[in-house]
Amino acid sequence: MRELTIPAGVAMVGASLHGEGPTVVVLGHGAGGTRRSPAMLAVAEAIAGSGRRALLYNFPYTDRGARRPDPPEMLEATTRAVGEFVRAELGARRLVHGGRSMGGRIASQAVAKGASCDGLVFLAYPLHPPGKPEVRRDRHLPDVAAPMLFVQGTRDDFAQWDLLTAVLARLGPRATLHAVEGGDHSFKVRKKDGRTQAAVDAEVHGAVRAWLDERGL
């Protein structure tokens, strides 16, 4: 693992690079997390173990120690700048954008507006705020031409299941859904589901690697 500092417009953001390989999977963190969140690091190491590189990055507000996310335009510009850095400075032959919750949503918005990528990986896409299914965050998704993987818990209160599956059906073959049975927004399961958290985490990592393999990424 190598620590990096990446120029992102008016700010410099911290990042970590894991593994070796021609594909780089770039992942942004959730609104309340950082690139050093254990779940983010675990995903990065799983990707690195598959002969690819994973790059985890912070958004500027995180590096400033603030709790409130930056405006959407700054978040999207950060994602775009990190992707451009990966292409130009790290020599990535294939670039996959994505992230956890907000990080994935911002990546999709940046790509819908023209940021370059060969695929998108969403770890718990936040389709709407909890308890507000009418406040949808899907209007831009039809503008994403790249293939997309949605790894989603069936109990995720940020994505009512029938709404999510309806959105993905409209996206057609570009969208792949991997359902984590019983998983919440953090892929946590209940004891009554009969699975260990380690098994669930391994399932999530395996789903990401399998999707990348299937698409030659």
C-alpha cells in the first residue's frame, strides 16, 4: 500500500494505492466515513489480491476534518480529478469508478456528466434518504453509458427494494445487481439470518471481483 496526495482543483486530497495491475478501481467513501474505514480498506485489499490496483481517496471536507460534505460540484470535481490522475500519472489501462454509498453516487454523477471510466461499482447505492423514497437519486443514471455493478443489501433503508429493482430494470443490461440477503446499508446481517459477518464480507468482495472478471476489467 502506498500513500498519495492528489491534486483536485483547489484542494489536495489524500489517497492510498493498493496492489499492482493494469486496472485501477477508484473508490470514494461514504458521507460519514473516510478512505481509512475498515470496510473500504478490506475491499481495496480484496481487489488488490485479484491482480488489480485499488485507489481509495478522501473528499476535501474529510481531509479538512469537517463533517458536512462539500457541495456536489466540488465532490464531482474531486472524483473527476482523481480519475484523470489515475489515467495520466498511474498509467491505468482500465479505470473503474465507484465507491461506498455517497462515494458511488458522486462517481455516477461525474460519469453521467462526462468523466471517463470503463465501469462503475456501487457498494450500497443511496437511492433515496431513509424514510424518504420520494426523494430519488436516479435521474442521471440513464446518462451513464458504462456497465454498472450494484451491490446492495436487501434491508438497506437507503434503497427500497422494489424501487431499486425498477430503476435497474430501466437501465437494462448495463446494470447488474448483486443482492446481499438480509444486509443493511453497511451489509450488516442479523443473527437470525444464519451467516457470519465474515462470510457476508467475503460475498461482497467476491461479487466485485467476479463482475470485474466477467467484463475483462
